Amino acid sequence: MASSHRSELGQSWCLAALLALAGAAASAGEAPLEVLGAGGERVELSRGDGRSALIVHFWASWCRECAAELPELEAVAERCTGTVRVALVNVGESQAVAERFRARHGLRMPLLRDPHGKLFRQFARGLPANLIWTAEGRRVVAGPYAREQWRAQLAALGCAP
């Protein structure tokens, strides 16, 4: 029961943080980071809010590496509250497919989608893809990364392992 309560709190925090960022101004000269929420609503992710970094992880149900990275990124979101925000964005799949995958793998974070791959194509070429912005809105090199590279990157963003 405590675990269920903790996951509900984590999910609530993540959704609240993402929705609080909706409508935030995009970095100068860059298009907004727009995705869809679970109800089909438009959600705009803020690159730099001055307080926390942003990791946008693109995934699909057929991607084995994505399935391996998703639980670790959820753990980062819980452990690094206040310093790193994580947005898990499904690419090119229906809400039903993404939701089944999410349930099958026990993912708790809000379901975000890029159904036509527009945002994905703007920044990435293959899956999984991780985009990272500092708290100040500066984009840093994106991965996938090996475990040690992730630890170093998270530490640089203010999230100690």
C-alpha cells in the first residue's frame, strides 16, 4: 500500500509539473516542445524553467532498449525531484497501444505522445532518443547513453546518483 501511495504521489507530481509548464515561453528562436497528454490535450514542455533540467525520452512499444530505459528514467524523476524533470513521450503509436505497453511494464508516469512523430523528427533519428536541456534552457548532447554516461550527465544536471 505504501508503494501504491508513493507511485500515485510520483505520478501526480509528474503530471502537475508537466501541466504547470504548459504554455511556458519557448527558448528564443526555437519552436515549442508540444506533445499530447493522456486525454489528447496539448502539453507544452518548458525547456528551461530556471529551476530544473528537462529530459525528454522518446520511446515506442516495439523498442527493446526503450523498455529497459523507461523504468530507470522513472526512478530518475522520483529521485531528482526539483532538479530534473522527465517526460516520457511515445512516438507514432495510438493511445491504446502506448497505454497497453505502459500497463504491461508497470510504468507510473503520465502518458505523453507524439502521435505523428513531429517533435521526434525535429530532434532525433532513432529510438530510444533522449533530449536534455539544462535548467537555463541550453540543449546538451543527447543519447542513448551507457549507464556511466547517464550518471555523469545526471550529476552535471544536479542529480546525484
